[in-house]
Amino acid sequence: MKKRTLGKTGLEVSLIGFGGIPIQRCNQWDVDEIIENLIEEGVNFIDTARAYTNSEEMIGEALKKWGRENFYLATKTPKLTYDDVMADVKISLEELQTSCIDLYQFHNCKTNESYEIIMGPHGGYAALIDAQKKGLIKHIGITSHSYEVLDRVLDEGHFETIQFPYNIVENRGTTLFEKANAKNVGVIVMKPLAGGAFIHSNYALRWVAENANISTLIPGMDSVKQVLANTLVGNDFTPLNVEERKILEADAKALGKTFCRRCGYCSPCPQGIDIPMQFIVEGYYRRYNLEEWALDRYNSFASNASDCIECGECEPRCPYNLPIREMLKKTSALFDPLVERQK
């Protein structure tokens, strides 16, 4: 597996890392198999978070079986204040069943106001410095979907790593990563597959990996099949050729800008709607010519887009500020007449 240095941390991390969001829908047996195959394919970087329900816990159990020493562990807290962050560090250590976490990050710092709380006199940054002194964590990072926040982070120079979404559709990070590289700050790329929205995942990962300012990509994976497909990019990396690039660009053009990245932050829906899945099946119907399959999946859900009561609880949680209620209306308008015809 090709490795790159994670900035000033000095950690030599695999080009393809493991994103721990989607294993929330797995059982422990699945996660054990995933971790085993990550080791076999040369992946040595795992990223998870306190906010990913049982992700830390299942990773901890799997590592007890397959060996904590095989990985650099990164996790994250959404908390901002000293006491809350320190409490999360202790929970992460317990869940991951380790005495020290290699990289602890602030999770999705959305605004400058949140950043100022973190860096304030009673903020979470001081907690991580203390945790570092106690040997509970080794390195400190921050993640965000805001270019402006991370640009300020790089200017102020307190963090060893940043994490930001980046792919052929969301490519604003290019200049941010150049700046990070100049300051020897490690760059972790989330959403390299735009939440699984790309048809040609291999091309999408290779497009991201071509950027030498990036340290590691962390696509979310919930199966051994995905592990084998994604790690191929790091184990046998070649830049895109002209034809492959054209295909990926056409894929990106069809996708547009307003689409769901399947991060799941919009959940839970009070009506029980699996919001990302609604948009996934719509995408398969509209873009991938899988109409029958998509309609069958839509029919199989207990709650659907038509069950939305427009309460709006989901929208403030979305890091991309998507108009989820309007998007659900479009999904409902597509599928509901088709469902009626089947009756």
C-alpha cells in the first residue's frame, strides 16, 4: 500500500484509509471481517467518531481480535467545551479499548463562533492539550465542511491535521490543501466518493489521490467487497488516463451540486424516513437506468418521502445545507405515481 506522511504528525499513513461512518449498519461479525481485510490490504489508518453511534465500540472489539498495533486510530468529538471534550476522550478510549488514541479531532466545526469556543479559555482545545500531556492522545486535528473555518485554522497554526470533503464535484479544497502542505499540516480527505454517489468509484478515488498535497483518503466502507475495491487504488495507483478522466467528468456533470452525500447527519427523522436512502434510490432511477430495482427498493421501505410532514428537523443538521424537504417532495413526486400504478 502506498503511504504518505500525515503532515507534522510524522505518521506514515496508507493512501487509502478507512472511514468508520457506514459500519453503524453492520454487525460485529461484518466489522471483524472488514478489519481483517484492511490489514491484509495494507490499510493502517482508521477514522471514526463519537457521533457514529456504535462505530467506535465495534472497531474496538475487532481490534481486540486482530491487533491494535496494526493501525493508527483517529476519532472525533462534536463537543466544544473543556469538560465535554475531556469526557468524550475518556469514552473513546473505553470504546476503542486502547490506552492512547493517535489522532483526536474536533468534529465538523461549522462556524467561526464554534471555533472560538474551542480555542477559548474553557474550550475543548485546552482539554486535548491536557489529554496529550497525560498520554491519552498523541496528535490533535480538526474537521469541517467550511473552507473559511479551516482557512483560519491554517493561519493560526494550532492543529496538526485538517479534514475536509474533496472530490471532482466538491473540489474547493485544492487551494486549502496547498496551504496546508506549505505549513506541513496533514490533510485527510472525507467524502472522496461523495457518499457513494459516483458510478465509477475507482476513477473518483484516483482523481483525489492524484493530488500530492493529500495525506490519506477515508472512503466509508461497510463490506469486504468495498475494502477490496477501494484499496486497489492504493495498492496499484495509476493516474487517470484521458478516457477515464472524460468518463468521470461526465459522471460528475450528471450528478450536479445539490445531492446527498449519505453522511447520515440528518437522522433521525421523527417520521422514520431513511432520508439518504430515499435519495439513493432516486439517483439509481434517474441516473443509472435501474428503474425497476429502484422502485422495488422504494416500495420496501417502512416510511418514504411521502411521509414527510415538513417539520424541518433534518435541515439544520445537514453540513451541506441541502433543502431536504424540497428534495423529498421531488422524490415523492417521482415514485408515488409509479407506486399507485402498481396497485
